[in-house]
Amino acid sequence: MAEHDDFSTEAIHSGQIDDPFGAAVSPLYDSTTFSFADTEALLEVVGGRKQAAFYSRYGMNPSITSLEQRLAALDKAESALAFGSGMAAISSLCLAFGRGGIICFGEIYGGTMVFLQQQAALLGITTRFVASDDDADFVSALGQGASLVFMETPANPTLKVSDIEKTARLSHQHGARLAVDNTFATPINQQPLSLGADFALQSATKYLGGHSDLTAGVVAGKDREITELNEWRKSLGQAIAPEVAHKLKRSLVTLPLRVERHNKNAETLAAFLHQHPLIEKVYYPGLETSENHELATRQMRGFGGMLSFDLKGSATAARQFADRLTLMKLAPSLGGAETLITQPVTSSHYGLPKALLDKAGISDRMIRLSVGLEAVDDLIADLEQALRATA
Ligand SMILES: Cc1ncc(COP(=O)(O)O)c(C=O)c1O
């Protein structure tokens, strides 16, 4: 399709199933298995000479494969695989390509960290964690041997932006592949594969699903590697269910529209918070004052719907502020139509020692917003009333 930055046509038309009844949108195939006219026809598929519907756990179901075509189109990838969750995608990917050692470059999602430090370590997969602004440390870790580098940009909850192009170049120079967790940005705002990454992955539970009502994951990349990854997905039983695939494919239709609105609302809220006397610091790469702005402008098309900020005052005041919001809901997760608020110290980073929090740049006055699609004036009014009551 066209070589421009507007993915609306791909989001609507790619992966359309050619339905014998002429259905205008792809129907749901919730069958677990598919039948064949004779043994010869079955053997063509079993022997890999023909791609066809076969068995849903293998991902060989039209509702799954057509979703994957749409996901690949959005990432400008040769292929994509859909999983039952973001963690299913991440764990399969690490098992398939991380057995020569994994380097986590910068901050990564807590669930990924737990998997690497606990389950993957038990299987003999070693992981090194390096700061994303320390090239020397990164190159030294690469020199000690790694087959997979894992990064997340923008990262949770500081929205720190890391350089995908440079990380891909250094990883490849040392024979490692680069995987980018693109959950916060989505393919609409950032295209990791075009920037040199080998894999673009996402928790589709967030913006791709977009309505806080499904759990799924995706990995996109080159045909050869995705075929290898598919063997792991198959044996570990991690494929997405056809019903969820159908629902996710429908959500993708509005992804470009939704992301545009998330971007716009978040930019407005970031500007509002930035000038507010009770706010100490706003973390949003779209702000010109952000240390991440220059790099974000280079590698992103939009700055996303996630932002964090530190309130002035005490930890208790920050907690009271969070409790006083009425329109914005206090809940983990992100990427839905409704604005959600969390405090990292009471959710994703709960119980971590202060030294670790300080190192990660997370204060007990930090609030994270997943900015939704509501009228932005209503969101500002909610923030204003909670700030007034906290002052
Ligand atoms: C950045 C990021 N990656 C991966 C995941 C895991 O996704 P899931 O909950 O769909 O397994 C999450 C979940 O919050 C996330 O925020």
C-alpha cells in the first residue's frame, strides 16, 4: 500500500478474509479444527506445501492468520504472530532467541523482568541489565556474549526514550538481535523495524485492543525468524484464541484514529500540568523542555498517550490527589478509551527499595496517566478539582 505515514487503509482493509458469502467484514471462525476432502489434501498442509486452515492452537485458523496479516501491515513487517498475551509473546521470543544470553537495555516492564530473573534464569538463560544511557557498559555486555537485546521505548513510567537505530547497530555489530517492546508507542507512533530492530512486539492488551476488554500480544519481524518463533508458540500453546483474534482485528480498524486522539489529549494535559504551580515535573517526550524531546522527534511520529508527573509536597498528598480524581479511574494497565491513573509506588514498583526507585527516577509523588479519549476539558477539570483539594 501507499508509502505514507497514514495507516488507516491498512487498519481497515489488510487481512480481509475472502468470504464465500461476500461478508463485508471478516467473519469469526471459532472452529478448533478444519476438515479436508481427502488424505492428499490433508498431506499438502501437513507437509507444509500449502498454507491453509488446520488447527487453531497452531495459529492455523483464518481469524488468527487474517489478524496477523493486518498486524504485519501495521508494522511494515514480513510476518507477525499473535499470542494469548503480551507476556506469552515476550516469553516465547526470549526462549526462541535469547538462549545465548539476553541484555535488557534500560527500563523494561516488570513482568518481563520477573520472567527473565526467575523462570528464564532457571532454564540457564542469563540476563544482564544495562542503563540505556551508558554505551560503554552496553558494548561491554555485548562483548561478554548475547543473542538478544531487549528494549522498551518510551519506557514505563518515566517515558524515557532510547535510540532504536543506534541500539540496533551496536547489537548487530556483536551478532545479537534487537527486540523492541513498542507497547507504549504502537506502530502508529513508532516503527521499530524500519529503525533497524529485528522484532517489534507489543502487549495488544493495551492500545491495539484499545477498549480494556481483551488480552493479547504480538511479535512482528522477518519471515524466517517468525517461522522459527511459531514453533515455540505452537509447542507452548501460546497462540491467541480465534474469538479474541476477531475482536482484536476489529479494534485495529480504529487504531490510527484512536492513537491520534490519545496523542492530542496527552499533549494538552502535559502542557496543562507543565505550567501548574503544584506540579514539580512532567515526564512527556512531546514537551519541548523534555530531555527526550529531540530523540523522540527523530524516531517517533507522535508522542503517545502516556505521561507521568511528580506532584510537589508529600507522598501522602500525592496519594490523596489520586484518590480525589473522579472521572479518571485508579487502575493498572493502559491504552483504553478511559483515562486511567496509577502511582508506580503502589502498583508496578510496589515494595521496591528506595535506592532502586531513586536509580529508576521514580518518586513516591509520581503519578502515571494513561490518557484516554474523553473530552480533554473534562480531564483538565478533574485534574484541577483534585489539585485544588490537595493544595
Ligand atoms: C510495556 C509492556 N509490555 C508488556 C506487557 C505485558 O502484557 P500483557 O499484560 O498483555 O501480558 C505490559 C503489561 O502491562 C506492558 O506494559
